[in-house]
Amino acid sequence: MLDEQKKQRILVVTSVAAERDAVMQGLGEDARFTVAVGGVGPASAAASTARALAKVQYDLVVCAGICGGFVGRTEVGSIAVASEIVCADLGAETPDGFCSVDELGFGSARVPVAGELAERVERAMQKAGLPVGRGPILTLSTVTGTAETAQALADRMPEALAEAMEGYGVAVAAHAAGVPVLEIRTVSNAIGPRDKSAWRIKDALEALRKGSSVLREVL
Ligand SMILES: O=C(O)c1cccc(C(=O)CC[C@H]2O[C@@H](n3cnc4c(=O)[nH]cnc43)[C@H](O)[C@@H]2O)c1
């Protein structure tokens, strides 16, 4: 539990309806949770999250959905819990490589998560027998789609577990409102050459359902 003294309100933001439905099935009937579809990409996710936070005082925001996993770091069907939310394409390309906004001196592409809570979520999922790992989850506006880009991203972000398209937007909105944030993803595909027919969306949505059921017990 977050704080057993008072009833907590938790906002879960997914990108599409299929993810919302999987999360809601896992959470069951629990009035503490509101599950919203925020749209695809960081801008829609940020705007949707900010709108929800302006209406209701939430105690925690969770970005949830499916994702691509880095080969050798996580498996399709497994769960990634963010230790940090990183916008991997916010910066400048230079002849010497990518330069993040942090290096440029224009703010930060990294948003911290509620670290202790993220650890508790990971432990509870392990205890429930679910395949889970914790590490940075990247946000990109463009899904990685070639072996070359995947390798370059893996080299530049050696700790990263997964990539998706909304976490940073949700996290920036939550951070601006002073609300702690988590990102929890389930891996539908390996990051690499685009082949949508190889995406295991059904498996990832089932993992999202199971993970959400554990989430309900932890929060
Ligand atoms: O086609 C369907 O049935 C379906 C059901 C649920 C979700 C989808 C999506 O396409 C969700 C898009 C969402 O997924 C994230 N995602 C998944 N894999 C990756 C990836 O390799 N790189 C980046 N993002 C990924 C992303 O957050 C999208 O918003 C379809």
C-alpha cells in the first residue's frame, strides 16, 4: 500500500484501448484506480496525463502498456519495471554522435521514478512467478526499425531494458504536478528490424493483465 491512512487515487495511463482493457481486467473492481487511454506518443500522453491531473488529485501515476525489448536484456512476454524513464531521442545529432538535452544544458531527458515502489513492484511480481526485470525504459517518438539503429541505441543506453513511446510524456506531466510516477511495460517484440507479424501482442497483453493484478496488491 502507498499510505494505509488514506484512500489513494492512482491514475494508470495506457496508449491504446487494448492495453487499457488488459490493465482493467488485471486490476478488477478497485475504486482506487482510474485507467485512461492517453494516445500514442509522448505529446498525446503528456497532454492526456496533464488533463487528468488537473481534474483529480492523484497520489500516483503509472504509465502502462506493451513495449519493445532489447535483445539479450529481456524476453518477449516478460515485464519491464522502469528504474528511470528516459527520452532517448530528445537532443541533437552531432558529427560525434547523439547529444542529449542534459548535455546541451536544456533540462533533462530523464525523469526519476518512485524508486522504492518500483522495487516493491518488481519483488512482488517475482514472488508471483512472473518474468520481470527492472531498468531504464526509453521513450522514443519513432519505433526503432532496423538492426543498425537498434545496435546504436543499445550501445548508447547500455542499461536500458525496453523502449516504448509514452513514458516520458506521462512522467513529465506527473513530475510537473508533483505526483510520483512508475512505468510498467510488457514486451511484445524484440527491438530491431520491423516485422509487425512477429509482435506477440496477445502474449504481451496477457502479461499486462497478470502484472496489473500484482500491481493492485502492491499499491
Ligand atoms: O494491434 C493490436 O492489436 C494492438 C494491441 C495493443 C497495442 C498495440 C500497439 O501497437 C501499441 C502501440 C504502443 O506499443 C508500444 N510499443 C510496442 N512495441 C514497441 C517498440 O518496439 N518500440 C516502441 N514502442 C513500442 C508503444 O508505446 C506504442 O504506443 C496494437
